[in-house]
Amino acid sequence: MQSNSRPGGLEVDPVSQDLAEWRDALLVDVREVGEPGRPIAQGHDVRHLPLSRLHLDNHDLPLDRDLLVVCAHGRRSLWVVQHLRALGVARCWSLRGGMENLR
């Protein structure tokens, strides 16, 4: 899916169980190290940035590509997206319901 067809809101609903529609995006996994849960399917560009270590005002996330922020249930990822948008990062979304919503 190209960035010009991405939704305007903060959250997106998964279309496929392996998030194939987001293969061109960077998936930002804010789950903690060792946190149990569904892994992200192979074939994605993933950056693991646990929320406890993520510095939103001093991040190195790319601004020239779409970011899909994921966590277990969607609450932490939505919080991250709200703060990134407030900092001017427009091309980021939270996976509604988190990785557990894909089951």
C-alpha cells in the first residue's frame, strides 16, 4: 500500500493476518524485550524499540517512510503515535488492537 492511500486517523485495522499490506512500511515494535506474544511475520522491516527505552523527542525513526507502531494490545502503540504526531511525524499509525488482534 502506498503512503498516499494510507488512512488519515491514528489507528489502522489489519487487513491480513501477516500485515502484508504494510510490507513497505517500517514496523516499530514497542513491546518490551522478552514480552510474550505473537511475533511479526517474516518479510517486514522491523525495528524493536521497547517503550521503556524509546525517547520520543530524540528518536532516529525515518521521516521519509510510513511507520506502523505495534504492541501487544494497541494501547502503547497508540500512545506512541499520538506523541510522534505531536512532534510532527505525520506518517505513523498504530495497529488497532495490537498484535493480539491478529489471532
